[in-house]
Amino acid sequence: MPVGSPSLMVSLARSGDSPESVGALSFIHKLSPDVRHLILTCNRQGRLANEFQADPSVTVITLDDATNDRSLVMTSSFTNMVLAGLFLGLLADSVHYAAIATALARGASKLLQTDMDLLAQTSRRPLRRVMFLGTGAHFAAAREASLKMLEMTGGRVVTGCETYLGLRHGPMSSVHDDTLVVCFLSVDPMVRAYEADVVRELAEKQLGLLRIMVGQEVPANLLTSRDVVIPFMDTGLADEDLPILDVVMGQLLAFSRCLHEGLRPDSPSANGVIHRVVQPFTVHLPQL
């Protein structure tokens, strides 16, 4: 925390009821009373949205109630909070933000209307593992997509996420004959060149069951007969914006696999290991 400088702590939470959400804000508020707080949440009834209402240093922004997912696996909550967080960085350019949001909405509609059947067919292949690859912001999307597949299959499908370059440093050994590799591709030509090298290396070594290539203008010379392409429309979106579409694609793939496993998408974890809201636990704080 920058000592002696004005500071803002932003808390993002779907429910705002997880112990660490309130615990972190309470601790920082006690440690540094001058820090301002901005809460972005989907749940207007949550503790995070209500416990600090009377505090003038805390501002709460609640999204539409439709974003407050009721199922165990959060899907729309995540993407809508990312979209809302993007707006915080574009407060001075709302026109640009509206253009990004509109392009993302068109891209997501295309995924739902055009690519769902192909993703469903791919999800029914004899796979037991999925490795998601991405660079930069796309790696963050790979992490979220990996989590969604793991949650929605109740852990029956083992997942991993890596950067393209990081895959070479050991994790490539986990890409077996039953592994689906999902490649989120960058729009930056230099980054794409490094990603393409890794994709070709996987093909040359005949690693994996098949690959899903996700992105704008996927070159034909990068594909093999076993590859599936999920093309994004050429919307002019940058790499920092496209991961929202990556995540939607990952959610649709996980949803389809969940059905194939005979599970219920809203509650795939039948044994109660995980819950919609993290169960209470002790928040250990340092002595001030």
C-alpha cells in the first residue's frame, strides 16, 4: 500500500457473504482508516453490500439482480463483474466502453447461437482431462475456464491451465491421449507467433485427443484434421477485452460436458464438497 498517498481498495464479490470478503475490508479499514473503498457486487442482500452502508469511506455498486447467479457454478456473475470492472477503467470514455460492451454482446450471442452444437459434440468425446492455454489476459480466462470445467463435472474431468511458453516447462507431460487442449489465441501478431509454435509442437508430437482453437482469424495452416475451430468475429477487440468471450466459450463447453456426465448443471457437486457461498471459516489476522 502506498504510504502517505490517497488509496482506493476495490472489492469484487458475487455474493459478498464469503468470510474473506468482509474480513479483508474490515482489516484494511482498521489498519488504514484513510483508505477509501469501492465494493462491486452482484448481491444487494450480501454482508459486503450492507455492513458498511453508514461508512462514508465506502461506496457500494450493486449489479442487476439477474447477474446474481443462484446455481452452484457461477457463470454470468463472473463475466458481468469483469464487464463492470472494465467500466471503472473507462469512466472518462463511456463511448469507448459502450462500443466494447456491444461488440462483446454480439460475440457472445454468436457463440450461443452458432457454436453451441459444435461445442456439445466436442464435449462428448472420450476425454478425461482438459488443458486450457492462454497468454496474458487470455491466461486469466484459461484459469477461469479450467475452474468451470472442474466444477461442472464434479471433478470427473481433471483440468489444468498454462501459458503457451510455460507448457514446455513440464506441464506438456500431462497432455495425454485423453486430453482436450483448448487454445485461446492472442490477436497480437508477435504473441500469436509464439503460440503458433507451441500449437505446431503439440501436433508434431501427436499430443492430446484433439484441440479447440479459439480466436479471431485462426489460420488454416495451424490446423490438423483433429482440430475444432471456434472463430470470434473480427470485432476489433483487444486482447484485454476478448477473455470475456474466452470464458463464455469455456462455460458452454463445461455445461455440455456436465450434461454428458449425467450431472445437474446447477448443482453438479452432489456430495456437498463445495457450496454456492464459501462456508464460514476462521479469518486469521496479524496483530496490529
